[in-house]
Amino acid sequence: MLINTTGRRADRLERLLEISRHLGMSQELDTLLQSVVDASCELTESRSSSILLLEEETGMLKFVAGSQIEKEIIKRIRVPLENSIAGRVYTQCKPIVLHYARTDPHMFRDVEKALNSNVDSMIAVPMIFQGETIGVIEAVNKRDHGHYSDEDVTILETLASQAAVAILSTLMLEQMKEAYTELEESERKKSDFIAIASHELRTPLGLILGHATDLLETSVNEEQRSQLEVVVRSANRLKKIIDDFSSFDNLRGGDHRQFHKKIILNELVREVTASFQENARSRRITLMVDIPGEDIPILADRDKLCLALSNLIDNAITFTERGGHVLVFIEKLPGYARVSVIDDGIGIPAKDLPHIFERFYQVEGHLTRKHGGIGLGLSVAKAMVELHKGQIWVESVEGKGSNFSFLLPVRDEMKTAGEAPRPATRPFV
Ligand code: ADP
């Protein structure tokens, strides 16, 4: 007889271990709750079982799972913390066993009424996680009209503590997934907004730029010319902001599509620099290029590289006083080409240098600064250069000027530029 009882206990413990292992495996919350209910019935040899968790809005216990036939009905029932067995277990954080439930004055009878059945015996244990009760597991009506034993209590308590961990981690995982989906959704809405707004702004802006440029080329007097120049300059700045916004958003959204083709770096740098001559002239800045005679072929996405270089030249012109100088030069190094944009402008304070490529970073406060821009230009330039396996950096002295350089691997020698030694720096113009 003793051997029989010991063997049975060992079997139950082994089964409990097996169930606990299964609970630890990641699964959907509903499936997990159902497994706990089934396990509770099986281990305590009960006719039915249920799990209750505290509902924050009502301050009552809510059935979140129950044995198959009953679960839809009982999910609508709320159990008060006072005058109920589950409530007492929850608040006192201790198990309760009822051998004669029909006559127990603390029983909350709504469940029996709803299910049209009687509870004869009952065992209820708290689900505790890190000293805090998160819910209750109940098992009712021991099979063969038996009595719940101390061993049943121990087994159900063990199951409840395993279930508490599994339920909480599944709940947390589900909340994280929900938050992530919400984040993705708002990210998508933001990208849609940027795409639509950029598109809608580009069309009228193109018209403003086109007409203003046309007018500039026709015979206008000096005063009209200078006013039109302001219009063109402002429209161009607006265009740059829109371009930066959409390129940055595309990159953040994971649009890393690149259309790499073989191009001659010398030509690209010459063209981009030429497109800024008018802007530089209007600000009385001398814009120079120093390009080697020997062609430097690279594999690049032309538009992305143009954007990076444009942002650097645009900044150099913007942050250089009238009468200043900007030099764009290319240097061929073993396996790499270095492009530098050097100015003798206002320079960047040493404390700002480590942050200068961060998005939305600006040296002057946004409200006090004289220049337009939203602090995306350099982060876009950095992202574009890195898409080409390149590396970008800056050297600058406040009041003297800045030197923004990037290294690109040249064709046939496409190593990562990060491994390349940085060449000696050329002084500011
Ligand atoms: P923005 O479009 O607002 O200029 P950027 O990311 O291009 O944003 O530049 C960030 C900040 O870095 C600028 O606001 C400016 O303060 C500083 N900066 C960038 N280039 C230069 C430069 N050549 N000389 C001095 N300051 C610069």
C-alpha cells in the first residue's frame, strides 16, 4: 500500500515536471491558460478548473480561462474580492480547501447559478510572482467524491507558481508585440505623411523655382533681380529641406535600395560643385575645385552620392562669411578616394564636434539661428556615404573653418573604408 502511494506521488510529480516544462515554452496566451486549466484538472483529479486574474478597471476577479464547456459563460462573470473564496485567496495570499462547499457561507454562488451546477468540493490557490498575487487557480469537484489532500494543495501551488511566471512573461511578450505593431503603424503613417507632403510641396516649389529663374534670366532691373534672387535662394533651401526629409525617412524606413553603377568620381564632383557656383557667387564666396587629371572610377549610386556631397558644399557656403572661400578636392589614395569640402568659415566649437553627424543636431539653437535647415543634412550625408562602404569625418576649428571629408573605396578595390588609414589633413583654405 505504501509502495503504491509513493509510486503515485512520484508519477504526479513527474507529470507536474513535464507540464511545467511545457508551460515554459513560448505559446499564445489563450493556449497557455488552457494548458494550465487542463493540467490543474488532471493533477488534482478535478471535474473542472479555472483561472482568475484581477481586472484593473473593476477591482474584481475575472475568469480568463476555464474547463472547455464552461469557459464562455464564466468569462462574463466578475467575482468580488469580498464574499468569495477566490477573493479571500487573492487578498490573503493563502490556499483554501473546501470539503463541503454547498454549505460554506463564503461561497460566491453566481457561478453555480450561471452554470446550473453545484460545487461540492473546492481547492483554490494564489498565483504568486515575486511576492505579489496576480490571480487565483481554482479546481472544483474532486472525482469520485473524494477529498482534496495536502498533496493536492502542494501540487496545485507548484503549478500556480509556474503558471504565474509563464502567464506574466506571455502577457509581457504580447504587450511588447502590440506596442511594436503600434510603433510600426505610426512609423508607417509618418512615412506616408512625409511622402505625400514632400510630393505635394515639390510640385508648386518646382514652379516657383522655374518661374523665378526664368524671370531672373529676362531683363529685370537691379532691385527686382535682388528680390528674385532671394526667392530662388529661399526656394532652394526649402527644396533641400524636403529632399533631406524624404531621404532620411527612406533610410529609416529601411529603404536601402541602391543603384550602383560605375561612375567617374571626378565628373560627379565637378558637376555637383558647378551647380553651387551661382549660390556661392551670390554670397560673394569663392568656390574652387581641385580634381586630379587621372579618372577615378567608383561603384556608386549617383543620386545618393550627389546628395551627400551637395549637403557638405551647401553647408560650407552657408557657414562661411562673405568674401570667404570653399575648396572641394579629390585625392587618390591606394584603394580609396578621398573627397574633402574645406571652408574658412565660422568653424564648429570643439564641444559640438562629437555630435555633429547626429540627426537634428544644430550648433546654434533652432530659434536663435540665422540659417535655415533642420539639422538633417549631415546625418543624411553620413548615411549616404556609409551606404557606399565609406567613412565620413570632420575636422574644424571655431573661427577658422571646417574640413569635411569622406573616403570611398575605388572600383576593383572595394574594401571597407573603415580599415583605411586616414591621410594627412590639408589645412583650411
Ligand atoms: P542643417 O541642414 O540644419 O544645416 P546639418 O546636419 O547639415 O543641418 O548641419 C548641422 C549643423 O552643423 C549646422 O546647423 C551647423 O551648425 C553645423 N555645420 C555643418 N556644416 C558646417 C560648416 N561647414 N561650418 C560650420 N558649421 C557647420
